[in-house]
Amino acid sequence: MSFPKHFLDELKARIRVSEVVGRKVKLTRRGREFVGLSPFTNEKSPSFTVNDDKQFYHCFSSGEHGDVIKFLEKTENLSFMEAVERLAGEAGMEVPKQDPRAAERERKSASLIDVMEMAQGFFRRKLKEGAGAEAMAYLKRRGMKDEIIERFGMGYAPGDDRGDRHQLMNYLKGKGVEIGQMIEAGLIIGGEDIKEPYDRFRNRVMFPIADGRGRVIAFGGRALSPDAKAKYLNSPETPLFHKGHVLYNLDKARKPAYDKATVLAVEGYMDVIGLAQGGFDYAVAPLGTALTEDQIALLWRLAPEPILCFDGDKAGLRAAFKAVERSLPLLKPGHSLRFALLPEGKDPDDLVREEGPEAMQKVLDEAKPLADMLWEKEVSAGEWTTPERRAKLEADIEAAVNAIADPKVRSYYGQDLRARLNKLFGVQERRGGARQGGYGGGGYRNRNQAPWRGGRPGGGGGVFRRDNFIPPASPQLKQSVLGKGSGNGEGREVLLVWTMANHPDLLDEYCEVFSGLPLASAELDRLRNEIIDIAALHAPLERDGLKNHLEDRNLGDLFRRLEGRAKKIGARFAGPEAMTDEAERGFVHLIRRHERAVNLEAELKAAERALAEEMTEANWARLREIHLQLERSDMTDGLDGTNSTD
């Protein structure tokens, strides 16, 4: 049974050979490789090598050589299919169903790569022609040297909104590319109800987005006109491009990150490029959303403790705290994150250009461990001057610790944070571990006991948890579907997208949050992306205008299906008749519910993995507890998974 090549490439990119081999062979790092005693022969001197960068192992004593799949076949007597399925489970990937259309999909994918390469060549040539003079001047003002412009393949998309909207389309037509392929690649906007398709990117500086193998799969464009509706515009989701699975510059940063044993994640293209020009060639960036689980896994492929770089202002701290919440369930021995906070008002590109690489290096040298950021996140949320407030802080930290799936990491975090709480509240420790004074109870019976007992996993709140910039929920809202529970994840997703479809003006405030929401439904995800795209192109936008644009894109049936599903749920705040402030309240409070449920589902997956690796009573109890939390997640009194009375 064969699998698509792109699937096997992605699978091997997510799994370190040394991690799999290291379960059977004691490995020692030696330069860029690991060495150990051969699992195939009875030897006394190590002749077995593993190279993660090249994704293979080699045994000099027996001649055995292969990739991570072959290693499982050889050492565990698995079939190729069994080995792939096991590794896919570890990597969180779904094994593609094999049918006669698989080869056709692979062929189509390869042809879209060709189309993207043609578009990339077109953009690069236009940058060097007279039409690209403004774009080149912009890059020069940003301090970009010719070598960097060439290395990152920057280009220019010509055209405007005054009828000059078909230059790329006409060029690709001349190369024999069909309109359908251009639409599928995300390069032009068209459909059955659009009279004349047109270029998606116009009058923008273009940044190619590559996969891990260096193949262009998408583009990002920076507007040159100050009147542009969207300053930055990325390709839509396509068969090639899924933004939550990709990191900008991953292909170029892979080797420098491996050589330096570190990788740096920053906000956007210009940060990555500016850092590369300053000598920091191991930087990558997500594409307009908060880091996803897949992207964190990609970072860990490059280094065990990646550095996440954030602005030093309040928005930067909120983003950092959200990354802390997202990463906790994923932590495992030897794998964590560090957090570098920039001086307020500076981004990495500014810092390197204005103060030199030394200033940026100082920021990276002062990067904080994840445990410190978790502590700062919880302690900075209030003043802990009364017993009740102290109890709340302890409960919040308890929930955060319980979100960690790995039992060993969870235990050490519990010990570390318990010590910090004791120091903060002035609690003295008796010899033997029992505590004097104050609050709380317990200690540990033994080193394997879970550090927190009776706590709720997961916590809640996400991006809105501490901000308090939305008024509290009204009694009427509490009696609505939100107060009673939306039923399931599908219902929440329907209401979130339906709210924005009826109140697109909310995108001015919540576009980033809306674009980053994890949606399990492919239909809803598609509709969400189209709503954002239409708003970027046609703002300001009202409901009827959005609906007309969706009809123009042949998405009217999808809109009507969403309407039918939303009416069955019956949440007034999400409908067209609701006032904007009512819709905003409902949207924000529903996001709280959704984020909590998504976090619990991530914890559930992690707990299942932990139980599969170590069948213990503690792991089994944790799995059962998360199941109960999920069952209760939509049945709580408050709107954010607590007994709030706001």
C-alpha cells in the first residue's frame, strides 16, 4: 500500500529520528550526529549513527541504513503500514485514505507547485522593472540589501483597483495555466458568479511562503497604498497551504537552527528578514495567527527550547500568555519554550537596524523560561492580599499545572510553583515537607504523587481571560443558549461564524482572534476564511454586502446551510436582528467557552498519549477527569467555565 509522497515527507519532518531510535538505543550527541551501540549486532564500541538533519540512521557494523519508518520495521517487526500508522499517531497526523483518486491528488498538487513557481518568477521580474520602483524603494527604506531581497525571493505584484487587475492572470494564461488552477492556487479571485476573475494581489510587495522543502506554496503581500483595506494579505487556504501547519522561513532556518541548537519565532516576514540581515538567520514566523500545536511541534523539530519573541507592551504580553496556555498540554521532558520580550515600541527589525545585533542578542540572552512566564501570567492578574484572593491564585496555578499531560513534567512544575507560592505568601516549611501557617493543605506523599489534587484541568479564559474590556454578561444573555450551554463543539463553531457573518463590522476589533480560532468543520473554516478575505477587499462591510459577495463567489448555498444550522440552535445574539453590542458580548463569551473546550480536547489527546506510553493509575485517573470536564464544559453556571456571577 502506497502513501502520497507529500504525506510521508511531512511525517518524517515532524518526527526526529533520534527520538524514535533513542527509545531503543542509548545515544550520545557527537557534533551534528548521535552515536550509540548498534541494535542490529552485538558490539562493544559504538558504530551506529543517527542524523536528524538528513533524517536517517546508519550502522557501520551491519550495513543497515534507512529512515525512521524503516527503523521501526527492522527493530519492532512492523509492516510498512503499521510503522507509518504508529508514527502518524505520534505526530498527530491522519493517515490518508487510499483510493484511486490519491494519485490524481498528488499529481494535481505537483502541478499547483509549478503554477506557484511561475507566479514567483513573475513577481520577482516585476520588482526589477519600472513598475516595481515604488516597491523597491519601500524595501530600501526598510534597510533591505540586494542580497537579502534576492535570498528571500521578494517581488512585486503590479496592478490596482482601477481596471488594471489582470496582469498576473494574463501572464499565467500565456503559460498555458487554466483559470481553475489559478483560483485553486489562491492567485486570482473568481468563480461561476464572478463575471471577470482578477488578481488577488495588486500593488503589493510580495513575500513567497515556502514549505519545509523550499517549494513556494503561498504568498504574503504588503500593501504599498496607504488606502489599502488590508495592510498585509496572505494567500487563502489551498490544497498546498494550510497556515496553521507552516512557519515562514522554515526551509532556510532549518540548518542554522540545527547548528546553533536554537530557533527564534517572531511575528512576521519583515522581522524574520530584518533579523537575517543582522546575522540571526535562524528565525521563523507564524502566518498571522497565534502559534498552533503543529507549529510548536515544528519548532521542537529544530530545537528543544525555541525562543518566542514578543513585543514588550500589553498586547505582546497577552500573546505570550496565550502561547503559555497553548503549550502546557504539549510539554514533555527536555522540550519547553523560552520567552524574549522586546523593549516597548520596538520590533526585532527596528532593534537590529537602530541599535545593532548586540541589542537583539541581549534580548535573547535574557529570555525567560516557560515556568517563569506561567508564574508571571498568574501573579500579574491581580493583588493577592486576602485569603480568598490567595485561594483563587492557588486554584488558577493548580489548573495550569494540571493542564500538563506528561506526569514527570507536571510533577516538577507542581513542586516549582508550590515553592514560589510559599515564598510569595511567606509560608514556612516544616522539616519533612508539612507546611506551617496559612492556607491550603498537603505537600507530597512521595515523588510520584501528582502535585495538585482535586483541581480542574485546563483553566479557561484564553485571550480574553484577564482583559475585562467587554462588559459583563447581562441576565438575559445568561438565560440564552450561552448560559445553558451550546451543546457541543459544532454548535459553538456555527454560532461563532454566524455571528461574524451577520455582524462583519466586528472584524475591525476581532479579526485576529476570529482568524485564529480552531475550527474542526472544513465548511465553517472555508466560510470563515472567505469572510475575512471579503472584508479585507471590500471594507467597510455590512451583512447584506457580505452576503452578496458570498453569492458572487458561489458560496450562497454554504451561507444558507449555516443559517439553517444556526436557527436550530436559536441564539439571538448571533442573528441579524441583534444589536452590535449584544452580538459582541455573545461572541466574546462564546470564545471563552470554545477556547476552554479546545484546550480540554488538546489535554485529552495528550492524556491518551501519556496513558498509552505509561499505563498507570495516575494517567488513567487524569484521562477520566478530562472526560468529565468535557462533559461538564457546557453545563457550568458561568460563561467561562467558572461559577462566575458577572
